[in-house]
Amino acid sequence: MEPPKGAWIAAVALVLGVVACGVWLLPINLDGIRAYSPLPFALPGLALAIVALTGRRRGKPMAAIGVVLACLALFLSMIMLVNRS
């Protein structure tokens, strides 16, 4: 049996989830694109977190938190897209 792989994928997923949750709060002019700004971070973060949760890897709790944060960022982005006027 091979040893478990590293937790770097879970760490990257967690960082991308945190960035995706906070990027729309930045005090810069994002008129027109603020609702789309979390997407480039949330989608790869979600994909990496799912990869980190499958197989024999370390860092599964970190990957689970990455999934939650990426889904939260996607949910907030969808709310912002629906409420645009």
C-alpha cells in the first residue's frame, strides 16, 4: 500500500476559497464585474477541493473547508448576479 499523498492540493483549495469569499469586498472599483470577481477563484478552488477529498490524501478536513468556502463564494456571486439592476 502506498503512503498517503501530500496535503498541498487541499491547502491551495482552502486559499482559493478564502480569496473567493473576500475578493468582492476589496475597496477597488469593480463596477459591472463585482458579481463575477469570485468566480475565477471559487471554481478552481471547488475543483481542487473535490480532487483533494478523493483518494488517499492528507488534509481532508482542509479540503472540506475549501469546498464550503468555494460554495459560499459561488452562492454569494449568484445572489449578486440575481440582484443586479
